[in-house]
Amino acid sequence: MSGVLIIRAKLAAHAPLTAIVPAARIMEGDLPEGTPVPAISITQVDSIPRVTVKGGATYFTERVQVTVFTADAEVDGSSASGYTGLRAILDLVRAACPHTRGTVGGVKCDAIVLDIEGPTLAVANPAMVSRSRDFLVRWSS
Amino acid sequence: MTAPTEVQGTVGLRMFISATAPETVDEAGFTSTDIVWTEIEQIGTPGNHGGTKNVNTFIPVKTGTVAKIGGSTDYGTMSMMLGNLYSDAGQRLLETAFGQRNTHYSFKMQYDDGNAVTDETHYFRALVSQFERQDGDANGVRQIACTLNISSNIVVVAPT
């Protein structure tokens, strides 16, 4: 879960992003029902430890998924809505998480590597669209 | 406390290096307190170790049966992969050993036998013949390929 902490810290510290998605709406785990949009959910997909023959693991590679939710453009005509809004917010998510080595969010971060972006998904009620971007986050304890 | 009675995994293996040669290549020599062991950290793959015997053959025409006569024994090479950790004293000693043309070092491999009083431990002498940094790609971890050319028999101390 430390990969999630790292990404959350990076996103919440990126002013251009928080100007559109307030830090309070950038959350670890699933978004609570009724969360206003645009909002960002940060979840762990998997965590792979690097185990040495001595046993134990102090180095982990985690796939962290950042999912952006925004209102359907037909419901909310703001620049943060619809496909255009998703595109803009995801570009800011990418800019907020360059490769970083050092302590981030209290965790010793070794690397942040950009990974795949997923499909655009639509939800009918409430009318929203979402898309996710994965990062591979390496950290050590 | 007894030696294990089931097959065990490799996890728990610890490896050590020393620049000091044993007085004798046996348990007494390697377990002497004169030898100070430095642990090698971040071993991902320890590699294989053991001997291969050269077999000479002779075929007497009388019998036509191939006679086999044991010859020399080569204890081979051990190809290790380490996660690069510059601050590790064991890895620094390995690199020092590699930098010396013909200086052999002592090695200890201590297995984890669980509740055994004394873990199964292997000792041998070797020349460090490879210390190669492998950086890989963006998704990789910096590693070191290190080869030990084993120059003595393997001294195996049984678990008890």
C-alpha cells in the first residue's frame, strides 16, 4: 500500500492538478458514495516483493491505479467534464508523477514508472465518465 | 533440536566471505575463530556449487568392456546474482577480490535448517572471476553478476 501513499502525495502536491481536483477529492481506495466529481481514486492492483534467498523482502514493486472520475459532458458543461476533462486531468496526473527517488509521503521511493492507460468507461447514474492510468511504484522499507 | 527430516527450500540461505585462508581445508580450518566472516547481502540467486569428476576410459581388447578410471575433479563455478547495494561490506569485499588477479578467498554458505542446533553449512575457497554490473531497463533492478571459480573441495558440515 505504500505505493498508493507515494502517488497520493505526489498528486496532492501538484498545484495545477489540485486547482481542478481538490486534494480532499484525491483519495486512497474507492471513493465514498456521493463524492463530488471530478475526483480521483488511487488503488493498489498488486505488490510484488523482491525476495532474496536470505528471506524477507525490503523492496517492493507495486502497480498503482489512478482512476479519474468526472461528470458526463451532457450533464456538466465545465471544462473538467466529459472526454475533454478526463484527458486534461489525466495529463496532469502524468505530469504530477515523474520518476522520483527519495522520501515521498514518508516512504522511501526508488522509482515511479509510467504504465498503461485504460479505456474510457461511462456510468449512467450518476452520469459520469472515468479512465485510469497505472504507475509502477518501487519502494523500500 | 534435530536435523531436518523433510526437503527444504533455499530461502534462508546466508552467504559470507573472508579474505583469510583456513589452516586446513576442512571443518576445523574453516570454523577457526581466526577467520572473520563478512555477510554478503541481497543475494537473489546463489548459483550452483559442487564437483565434476573427469573420467578416463580404457578399453581392453580382451573384454571389450569400457573401463572407467576417475581422474581430476573440478569444483566448477558458482554464478551468483546480487541486487546492487554499494553500502554492503560483503559486496565490496567481493569487488576487491575480483580486482586481485590470483588471490583466493574463503566462502561460507549457511542454510536455514529451522530448529536444527547447527545449520548445514558449506565452506570452500574460490577465485572471484566475474563482477559485472547489470543495469537492465527502466523496469529492472540494478544487479551484479558475480562468478566464483571454486578452487577447493566443498567442506560440508552436517546439520545437527
